[in-house]
Amino acid sequence: MNYIDDFTGAEHADRALEAYHALADIMQQIGMIEEPHKAEPPDTVREVLGITFNTSTMTISIAAEKVEAIREMLMFEQCTLVTLQEWQMHSGRMGFHGQNAQGT
């Protein structure tokens, strides 16, 4: 998955560390600057953009605060009068969550 400047991936446990270092090497070779505090070594649970991937339980879940944001958006959908800016913001969020939660 690539979200602007955030990268994440999945690999078998026996190859995960090798893949992690390979990505760092590739990024360096093409001139991408990796921020050390953002680089996280392989793990079985990873939260990316509010979505938690757990390879031990083979589950994908949405963080509680994201679920609450979705609930608020659903309440928003019942409104009869909204501004264009409000509509664009909420429809963008719904598209993101719908696209990223298909595996749940």
C-alpha cells in the first residue's frame, strides 16, 4: 500500500526482516529520504492510517476513533442541508473507509 509518503507491506515471517531492509536500501538508492522515527521493523500487528492489520489472527479492524468518525458521518448523511465543503469532506472519508475496510 502506498499512501502519499507512507509505505507498508507484508511478508512471510522468515523473510520479513530481509524485505524491510531491502525496501530501505531501494529507497536510499532512488534518493527517497526515510525518517528513522517513522520506520518500523516487521511486526505481526500494524496500524496504518487508522486500520489495524493483525497477521497472527488474520484480521483487519478499524480503530475505535475511526469507527466513531464513521458513525458521525452516517448521522451527517441524514442532514437535509449541508455546505459543499462539508459534503466533500464526508464523502471523501466514506470513500477511504469503504475502500480500506473491504476485508473486514
